[in-house]
Amino acid sequence: GQSLEQPSEVTAVEGAIVQINCTYQTSGFYGLSWYQQHDGGAPTFLSYNALDGLEETGRFSSFLSRSDSYGYLLLQELQMKDSASYFCAVRENDKIIFGKGTRLHILP
Amino acid sequence: KAGVTQTPRYLIKTRGQQVTLSCSPISGHRSVSWYQQTPGQGLQFLFEYFSETQRNKGNFPGRFSGRQFSNSRSEMNVSTLELGDSALYLCASSTGGAVTGELFFGEGSRLTVL
């Protein structure tokens, strides 16, 4: 079966950089996605990596190593509005499977 | 462009009852996926429909079912409700090619089972 592992909580300081890791075990892997969800809100898409390497979108970057079955989300210049849950998700054939999420706490 | 619409947003049921949730995807999107979200469990995949056909199904009992109509709107049904079915049910739509892995989520239907 599939499994995704990510830390349940991470705490960082406003203005700093934080990395959220995700390891996965699946068959038929196609790519790794990241989603952000604020309390009471819907998950929103952040990024997708199908190939090894780093993808940058503004303050957020995402990395994938297919050989290591590992990826991470990097958030720079943290702002209080980044306080949310972050989910990694893998596309396995035609379905997308999510991890349990990482709750990011940001301290002023 | 309207987003994904889920109805009802909130509902309360009692054990043994059944419930039907509705999802209207973004116009032009042919794939609809359903997820159950509970605290600490993340988003658990229920099933995915594409062009009225169920393409994938997660590890949920047969009490959970769904369907998709020709206009891509989807419904999911849970019969013989149990307390553990209390959760946020999220619907997501995509074009169906899933090339980028991008799903567009609705605000969800929050089900409470008493």
C-alpha cells in the first residue's frame, strides 16, 4: 500500500526559513504535490514536482528526489499568514493520496 | 470562473441514518475526487470519478458510495451512519489528466453524526 510520512508539527519564527519533509512509499509514482490548508478553509495547491530537483514559486520552493522517495517544501521569509497545515500528496496512477499534514506554527 | 461548490456545508444526522452530499466541479473539469478529513488523519481518499465512471476507490466500507452525472456533478452517499463518520468531506475537481497533480477543492461538507 501507499504511505506518506511528514512531521505532525513544525514551529518557526516570523521572517525565518522552514523546511517540511515528506517521504513516501507508493507504486506507480508520478509526482509529488504540496497543499496548504488554513483552519476552516479548503486545501489549496502550492506546487507539483514530477522530476528531480527544485521548483521555486515566490517564497515557496519544493524539492523532489525520486531515487530517495523524498521531497520537501521550503518556505522563506515566513509571515504570520503562513500559519497553516501543509500536506504532501503523491499522484499514483489516477488518484492522489495525501499525507496526514504538518501543522506550521509561526512565532512573532 | 466559479469554483468547486459543495452542498450542504453543514449537517447533523443520527446514527443509522443516511446522507447524500453534492459536489459541482469547476466548469470543464471531468474528474471529481472525494476525501474524508478528520483531525490527525489528513485527507483520506474515498473515490474518484471521471466521465461518470469510478476510476479509483479508497479503503472505505461499502456504506460509502458515489456517482457522477453527465454534467460532471457528483454525489456521495453514506448509509447506516456511524459516529466515526463525523468528518469534513471534501470534494476536489480537476481536468482529469492529472498532469500537474493539481486539485481544486471545495469548502467541504461538515457532517456530524450524533
